[in-house]
Amino acid sequence: MTAMEINPQNKSRIDAEKFGVKELDTMINEAYAGISRVLSRIRRPQARAGTVGSPIGKLFFAESDSGIVAIQFLFNNSGERTIARLRKKFELIENEPATRRFDAGIRRYFGGDIAIKRRPVDLSLIDSDFQRRALERLREVPDGAVISYSGLAAAAGNPSSQRAIGNTMATNPVPIFVPCHRVVRSDGSIGNYGGGVPAKVKLLRTEGFTVGSDLRVGPNSVVGNRGTRIFCRPECSAAARAESSHQLIFANAKHATRAGMRPCKVCRPG
């Protein structure tokens, strides 16, 4: 029988000569399923992956062609969940050159070069539009500044979704580079962190913040308004009037000035 003869019109002849109808259908379905799985693996993009050490513990990372797609602290149990999510969308390939680049970037960051976090990131592990919007708004928070949970919720377009913001930060697939450590409570206390509170303190101090034993940012912090581009002392009435979506807390006046803000003429912050 030639290849030209094996077509839907000849199916009944094949069935009768060699197989039962059900047996042949099962074989065809299994063959198609196997081919589909192979094609699916071929179509999946690759992500370069590796592990590096850091001052806040060992980190797993993965990088797609679009940017860093995942960073995971390896001392907690969420690493397996992140890798499982990655494997659904990417073929993970251990890559030494990418690991060396990532390691060098992490070392530079903890050495004071916090601008390294502006490297491209890939948010393809995020399925929710709200979560994606919140993480994109978070990336707009300038170096040396933090935003409150309520402020980020407002910036993402839903001021009442503070709980959802907390969940988004807890499941952020790209910590450090999508800086969920820059989200704090409205009273200035730093709150929780997926990598642990000591890691959050370390990250904030690396970015210029003084974090006291009470786990609050300060005492040199100033409040900036992204709408007016003015920064004030925390007790200034002008700071209190700022919309939460516009309000940022800067480590000090120097960081606020560097972000393009000017000091309030009323409270004259240092």
C-alpha cells in the first residue's frame, strides 16, 4: 500500500484488513498526542537558568530573551512552585555565561550600583492584568524611594485593593528587579517580605534607607509628591494632602532631589 492510499477514504479498508476500528482510532489518537507533545516542547521558548550566592542568600534565576523572568530565594519552599510555573512556559537550560552575568549584576547591586535593577524583565509568568499593572507601576518607583501598599493599589487603578497588592508582592516572580521590597506600610514600618524581613532590611539599606530597630524607614526620610514634584518633611501639612497614588517616601532629601523633585518652601526639608 502506498502513502497515497493511506487517507480518510481508505480508512475502512485498513480497519478491515489489519485492525479493528476502535484499535486503529486509539493508535491514531495516541500518535497525534505524542506528536503534539513533541511540537509543544519545540515551540516553547528557552530560558537560561542558574544559581548564585548573594548577601541575602542563594538565589535561583531564569532569563528569557525578553529579560529576567524569575528570581527565587532558595531557602524557602516557594522555589519549587516558581520552577513549576517556569516549566509550563519555558524550556529551562542551565547557562554558565548568563549565570556569570547575573552574578556580576547582583554583586554590583549590593556594592551600591542599584541602577543595575533597570535591566529588562519578563512578566510572562503573570496572568492577572491587575497584578501586571501593579508590578509595572512598582518598577516606576525611583531608586531610594518606597511606596505604601495603599499608594501602589491606587497607582494600579484600584485604591481599595490593598490585600490584592499584598498577595501580588508575595507572589512576585522577579523580586529585587521588580522591587517588592520597596512596598511598605502607610505608617513607615517595612512589613513582610517573601525573602524574609532581614533580607528586606538589607535591600532597603543598600538603597540608602536607615531602618531602625523598630523596623521603620527613617529618621531622615522625606515625603515626595509625584504630582507636584515637591518633597516635604513627613509632618508637613502639604505632604498629608498628597494623593496616595502620588506619594513616595525617599530615604533622604538627596535621593528626592536626584529623582527630580524640589524641596517644599514651607517646611524646608534638609
